[in-house]
Amino acid sequence: MRCLVFAYSQLGHDCLKYIIEKTGYTVVCVITHEDSPSEHIWFDSVKALAQKHKIDVLTPESLKNETIQNQINAYNADVLLSFYYRNMIPEVIFSKPPLGAYNMHGSLLPKYRGRCPVNWAIINGETKTGVTLHHMLKTADAGDIVAQAETEISFEDTAGAVMSRLNTLAVNVLKQSLPRIASQTAFKIVQNASESSYFGGRSSKDGQINWSKSAADIHNLVRALQPTPQYPAAFGDINKTECNIIKSMIVENSSTIVYKPGTVIQQFNDTTYYIACGANGDEILCVIVEAKEAASH
């Protein structure tokens, strides 16, 4: 089976590595992204992995260019596989391989279609998530499901911890599914559109904390944006200074005293604070900050 692989990030690297090293399938070309100088690169390079194995690599800025489309289609792949590639793949490309086109998405579809599914799931307090391999359509993340695998999300899990588990799950799903794709027996489980949800991309500014939110909501935001610099940290004003917050813990409040949300109730050292939060200021969150200096967001 001749595979055309679109991949990026650690999940893309790990899935590509599995195909190259653990299967008898041929990767005819890898389409990936050039690393941005403005982005902290915390993951292994898809491009370097492909080059190590002497596989053709393309890093187009856009897939809308007809010349690029023809160049990709000229590989005459049997199957197209997409693993955390950041751009939408045009139908003129994904419709060509006779064995189909498949995308690995970081949620339990139909929930959390769209961007940043792991971060959104933690922000929303979900207790489980997973990965879904699905048939590719023009509509993002809407195609029939081939296979899924799930993992629990604890109340202390960070996005980085969950994402690490998803990388492993994705490889396992691929291991189970590739033989079915090759034999044209891949499952086609229709997504229940009534259960679908869609979330958009996030920027660093979306990490600003509103101390009027509940302690649980703020804690979810903090851990959804950890570790740094893999993710831009949650941030908030503490004693009139903007601080990056790298960890939080909910503190049981037995006091009847009510504070204005955002008030520092107690400071333990240069990095640890008890802060009042919640709509009525009657909840307490312990936060650990990265620095007191104002951060740029």
C-alpha cells in the first residue's frame, strides 16, 4: 500500500514513525510544515524523520496552488493519511487515492470537532477524551468513523499529559486500522450529528483569567494551558501585576469572609498565592506563578 502522509506535531511524528518502521507499507511522500521561528517547537520533526528515511518531503505554504496539487497527486498514492496537519486538504487531493483518505483527530468525535480539541475538553471539565480515525470529507472532522480509543482526564491532568497519552492511542488505532484500510474493509460508522460540537482555534490572549469564574473553571483553564512553553500559560492580575500561572489547586474555604474576586488572601512566597474567586468571591484558589514581571500576550 502506497501511503501519502500529511503530518505535523508529535502525534504526526509518532504515527509516521510507526508506518515507516513497523509496517510493510511505502510512504511515497510526506507533506508537512516548516517550523515557525515565532513558535516554540517542543515536538520531534516530521520533516527530519522523513528525510532520515529518504522519503520525499513537501512543505507548501498553501495546498490551493494547482501546481502543488498536481505535484502531490502525481505520487499516485493508494491512501492518504493525515495526522495533525494544520491546513485543510482540498478535495482535489483527498479524493484521488483509491483506498480513501483518513484523518486522525484528537477527540471522541462527533464531540470537539475543530481546533485545539484537547485544550477545549479540559477547559470544559470533560472527564474523558480520545482519538478518532475517520474518513475525510470536505467538512472538517465530519466523516464516518473508522476507529476510536479513549482515555480518562483526571482533575489534575494537564493538556501535555493528556496529549502524550493520545499520541500512544493514535498509534494503536493506526495499528488496528491500516490492515482494514489496505483490504478495503475499514469501518464506516456514521457520526451522530445531533451530538456534535465544534470549537475554534485559540490564541494566547484566550488564556486571560477572569477571577469571577469558579475555582474549578479557573483551575481547568490553567491546566489546559500547561506545560509551558508547549502552550502559552494562563495569566491574570495578581497585586496589579500580570503573571503567568503554571499551576493551581482548589482550597477548601471554611471562612465566612467574602472578598472581591481577584483579591490576594495570602501570599506564601514570591510564587505562591491564595486568591479569592467565584462570582461572590467566596472560593479560594491556590496559584503558582511563573514570574511577577508583566507577560506579553
